[in-house]
Amino acid sequence: MGKKFKGCTLARQEGWYKSHRESFESGRVYEPFLRTDDVPSHGVKSKVPHFRDARRLVHVLSLNELWMYLHLANNPFVIDVYEQYAIPLDTSLAIADMLEVKHPVYADTRVPIVQTIDFMARMINPETGEESLKAFPVKQPEDAQKLRTAQKLALQEGYCRLEDIEYELSTSEVLRTVHSQNLDTLYRHRDLPVFLERVAKRWLPNFFGALSDDRHARAAHLVERASTATGVNYDIGVSIFYNALWHKQICFNWSQYLRLEKAASDLGLGAHAA
């Protein structure tokens, strides 16, 4: 059952926020401040299996959020992603006063609304190995330009500045791409059963051998050749192929729609340099 926002009180919000913050404790399963059941939406809402923690479902509230999450999940420097990340109410109220903007409130009670950031990613710096947080709000470009939305985003950015958190706004202009759609296709293949991980170690060299013989062959034909040489059926070969693309074990032109009937050369398939 979703949260009841009608007649919302500060005490009710404090309870929600307490549960949200406690879910960051070791051994707990992260609980987003807002879930798909909480928010009415005319767009796409979904629960997506977490890219690493099998106990978690990630609550995305729009198609743009789904695509943003897929990009984060595919980023090798992302350790974890926290969706619908809540900002402490006393902090957002102070920022609103400082910026001289009206803090969002519930229409019926005038109680200030806890503000959330669409995604907070815990990342590792590839150069220093240090961990840090980075915020990724997601908006339609036309919405981001509206005054009230811009003010709400300013509260989020102000919080990130106070906490020394990097902030990056993403819009559908950069998310609505072939790359995102390809990630959506590959996401369910990101993990292989243990026994297939061993098979994949034999399958990949066979695939690269077939590719070197004829780089203009259809991808489906190369997958079939590698699967036959490895002793597995075609469907298993496709799963291994998609898994290898997700983990960037095979070079791929992400601006091309992933279609197995396309030539390997058109898809930009190749082996990564050693």
C-alpha cells in the first residue's frame, strides 16, 4: 500500500524519513523514500531488479528514470545507486530561506514536503580509488525550464553543495537514445548462472575466431558458429553474447540498434585491445 499524503503531518513524514535513513544501515535493504505505489504518474513506472543486490527492487517513476538507472548500472565505477533519495527537511527549509524561494508544501495541510533526488550514486574515483556520492536528478527539458521545477532543483543542488556532493542534471535529450534502448535489451542478461560463466570463457574465443574469419557476417551467424564450436545451443549463445556486450567484453557501436540480423561490421563488433 502506498503512502497516504492527504492530511500529511510532520510526524508522519518524520516516520517515513526515519525508515528511509535506517535502511542505509549495514545488513539492511535500502528503502527509497518514494516507491512506485506512492506516486501517481501518467508515464512509465516500474520496479527493476537491482544490478547487484538480489534483495532489492529499484523503484523508477518514469521512462527517463529507467534509462538513467540503466546507464548508472552499466557504469563500472558505480558501486551502488539509491533512488528517490530524501533530503533532510530542516536542511531543505534552510536552503529555501537562503535562496528566497518557496519550499514545496502539501496543499491541504501546508506541511513542508520532504524533497527527494531521483538518484544518488556511490561511485569510485578510478584515479584515486576513493569513494564519493554523485546526484543525478532527471527531468524533461521543458519541465526543467519551468520556474517552480527550477526552484525545486535549486534546493537539491543547494543540498549537494552543502554536502560536497557532485550534481548532474540529466534530461530526456541525452537519455532518449539508441544507447539507452540497447541497455534495456541487455540488462536482463547482465548476470549468467555460474555454470554458464565457465562456458562463456570458452565461447568468447570461438566468437572472436568466427568474427575474424568474416567480420561482415550477420551477428546471428557468428553467435551460431561460436555456440556450435562450444557445444551449446543457439539461445545460450545469445545470452552469453548479450552478457559480454553488457560487460563490454565485446566492442559494440552503441549508437546502432542491437539487431542480430545485422552484419557484425555494421554493429561495430570487435575484440577489445589487450
